[in-house]
Amino acid sequence: MPSNTTSSMFFYIYVLESIKDGKRYIGYTNNLKKRIEEHKKGMSFSTKFRLPFELAYFEGCKNIEDAKRRENYLKTTQGRRFLGLRLQEHKRHKTAFGSGS
């Protein structure tokens, strides 16, 4: 019998861009705010030597399988191209509207 409850847990794919060297880090989490704070505090070995970071992009997923699949895609050549285009579009939008964030 199907359950009438639905899971409210979402997973997020996120992209950090190092202000220091411009390189990107792609990851996933079920608590984006907490994970970003961990990166900012240098608690992630993968990113602590490239601080400070800026959250450049994120997406929401319904479950962990989708998040892992999307993270893996963004790490491919085609996914990196997609991400580059999205980030360029975002930067143009910020410039066009004079937004500083």
C-alpha cells in the first residue's frame, strides 16, 4: 500500500568558485547552507587550500540518486561546458542590471 507521506528532503548540487585561483569545486549535499559554511571554515580537504570561495551555482534534486547523477554530469566535459555557459549568462545578467551579487 502506498504511503500518503512524501519525503521533504532535497539534495543540492553546488558549484563553488575559488576567488583565489578561479577553479571550481562541484559537490552535493542535503544541507546546502551547512555545507557552504563547512567549506568557508576550511573543513573540506578538497577546498581548504583554495579559500575564499563564492557559491557560483546550485540546483535542487528530489533524491540522492538524482544529485549524484547530476554531479557526475557536471564533472564531464559536456557538463563543464553547460556550467560555463550558465555562469557566463549569470555574469551578463548581473552586469546588465547593475547588481553586485
